[in-house]
Amino acid sequence: MAEIELPSPIVAKFGGTSVADFEAMNRSAAIVLSNPDVRLVVLSASAGVTNLLVTLAEGKEPEHRAFHLDEIRRIQYAILDGLNDVPVIREEIDRMLDNIAMLSEAAGLATSHALTDELVSHGELMSTLLFVEVLRQHQVEAQWFDIRKVMRTNDHFGHAEPEITTLKELTHHLLLPRLNEALVITQGFIGSEAKGRTTTLGRGGSDYTAALLGEALNAKRIDIWTDVPGIYTTDPRVVPNAKRIDEISFEEAAEMATFGAKILHPATLLPAVRSDIPVFVGSSKDSLAGGTLVCNKTTNPPLFRAIALRRRQTLLTLHSLNMLQARGFLAEVFNILARHAISVDLITTSEVSVALTMDTTGSTSTSASLLTTSLLTELSSLCRVEVEENLALIALIGNKLSQACGVGKDVFGVLDSFNIRLICYGASSHNLCLLVPGADAEQVVKTLHGNLFG
Ligand code: ASP
Ligand code: MG
């Protein structure tokens, strides 16, 4: 087949709320059709469907199962009902619903991670089928594409890792030729392992799919359409007058994602940074309101860019008199943590103690549940262990912070009425992190935001 070279396309991803119902799907379709450079569309499941499927995968009693199935059917039928005359697609959705019923019955007998992923993948399979039909009613013939043909992953069901080189090869062979023919609609979040079994990339993984496909196709931009019009100086639910950031660098946005800003899946930016592809974040509810562009370099990067808040942090403090002028204590501590697959987040040390918090980003467990009895027993054989819970991590994100003067006054000058349990500063010039009592967290964020962005 003679391959026509595509001009660098835009990959657009729509999250669950942007395909939640018939109206949302129509708004998203209009966004796609307003820009001819959008050649590939990646979708999440309709809002709520993945959660319902996850619950079914846990293996419910028949009456609970029926309730969840009905709920999924209701969400998808409501979209079908908005469409005119769609017997074929209705049949396909019914076939998917039958599959879901069958798989959840199997999960009721014996559940497994592989079965869970197979079951959960139906959310994205259904939303993409429906979206193709919505586009057809806008007089556009789009092609439905099963992303599992190209999204090859390992077999870590539930949080599978894509194989980037294979993905690129398969994308060029199987997906690129189609983009020359038509607009293509495909699924975020799902993939397949070597034996062909369905996998998933972890909750919220559709952003990551879009970024990986953008990278494989050498896209000129990746558009992430969600329900908030961009990235804000802090969570507007905490500080209502938080300001939208028009342009932010990859580094700053990655810090924000790492430190709890929910807007982008933390892994999303990796492919974009690697391949230097700008990422746009906007709201499909109000596409004309603009959004945030995440890119390599921004003009006039400010000292302070944003404040991120991560709640429910656990602090582990290890004291040992043996540490006094000893060598290798920290190495031993880190060995133990590594053996328990714990990734350390913040850390400060003194001559006889070390305090650290644990990174729970991307996992479903809280830091408290990472602290297993066997870990604590092992650490206790080495030193005295203290555990403090219900703390909050506040990260100030900015540029060249560690080279600037007056940072301390700007930050701590307004916090004299708060207890600051721990400070981390200096390893990265992009952040200054504080740990404060959970109950004070919002007030600290408000106070800092008022002073730094007021
Ligand atoms: N539908 C999946 C989830 O809810 C993936 C995504 O929306 O990104 O986690
Ligand atoms: Mg989502």
C-alpha cells in the first residue's frame, strides 16, 4: 500500500464527563469536527461506567450484580435513545452488555486480575462505539479502531506497562494508514499483552494512552478535554479565586501532577516531554473558554507558579543512636523500604534520625496501608519507629526557587500561626514542600495563595 505521509496530526482525548451522555458526546463531536487537524480521538468510558465495572469485577451476589448491570445499561441506553434509528449499534451494545453479564457472573465464582481487566475494558469499547455513531449523525464517517491491536503491554493486569517500541511499530503498520482514510476513534486505558489478553493501564490511564499515541504518531499536539478549563494556580474548590494558567512548562506541570493536582494522570507527560509535543488541557463543556498549554518552554517563567495539595500523608520517623557517626544506616533503611516496594517521597535527616513520607501516586493504596506490620517489624529491629498520620503535603511549584532570594519570607512570613511539621527544599529548583497537620491544610493553601498570587 502506498502510504501517504500525513501532516503531523492532533490527538484529542475526551475524559468520562466529556462522553457521559448524549449532550456531552455531541459537544465533544463538535470540538473534534471544528479542527480538521484532529485525526485521532481517544475516549474514556462514559462517566461512572468504569466504577460500576470495577465493582462487578469484585464478584457480587446476583441481586447486586443485576443492580450494577442495570445502571450501566441505563447510562449507555440513554445515549442510544438520543440517536436516530440505530439498530446495528444497539445490537452491538447489547452484545457488550451480555458479555459484561457473563464476565461478572464468572467474577462471582472466582475473580482474577485478568478477568477484571477484560470486564472493565467494556466501558471504553462501548463509549467509542457510541461516539462513532454520534459522529455519523453529524454526517461524518469515522472509523472505530480497537486499540488493543497496537497498545501492546506487559501482563501486569490493572497497571500494565506499554511496550513503547512495539507500540510504535504496530501504530505505523495498523493505525497510521487508517488515519489517511478517515477520522479514527479509539479507546484509552486498555491494551493487550503478548497472549492477546486484555490489560488496563491503571485508573485514569486514558490520558496516558493519548500521549503515547501522540508520541508514536509524532503528533503536533495532544488535546486533553476534561471538565475543567485548564490548570489552575491551585484547586479552585479550595481557593475560589485561583487563576487559570495559560502556559506552563512540562517540568512545572509534572511537579503539579506528582504532588496531587488531579488534572493530568502523572504518567501522561512522560511521552510528551520525551518527544517534545505540547499538551493542551481544556473543558469540553466550554471549549471557547480556552485552556492551558503545557509545553517545553514558556515566556517569563514566574518564581511561583502554583500550589498543589496532597492529603492523607503518613510520616515515618526513624531514630537510632547507632546513626551517630555511623555509616550505612540510611542504606539499610532504604534497602528495607525497597524490598517492601515503597517509594520514598519527602525526606529530611538529622544526625540521629530520618523522617520520610511515602509516595502513593498512581496506586490505589493510601500511605497508611503501605505500612504493613512486616515492614514496621523489620524497621523496628533497626531503630525506633514513629508513625504520624493525617498530615497534608503542600507543594509550592515554581522556577529557580533555590536560586532566588526572599523565598523563605514570602512563604514562611505568612505562616507563623501554623505548625509546619517538615520542610523539603533545595533538591529541585522547581518545588518547596511542606508537611502540615491535615486539619490546617486548606487554610495554609488559602494563606499562601493569597500572598503569592493574591
Ligand atoms: N475509564 C478509566 C477510568 O475511569 C480510564 C480513564 O478514564 O482515563 O479510570
Ligand atoms: Mg478519566
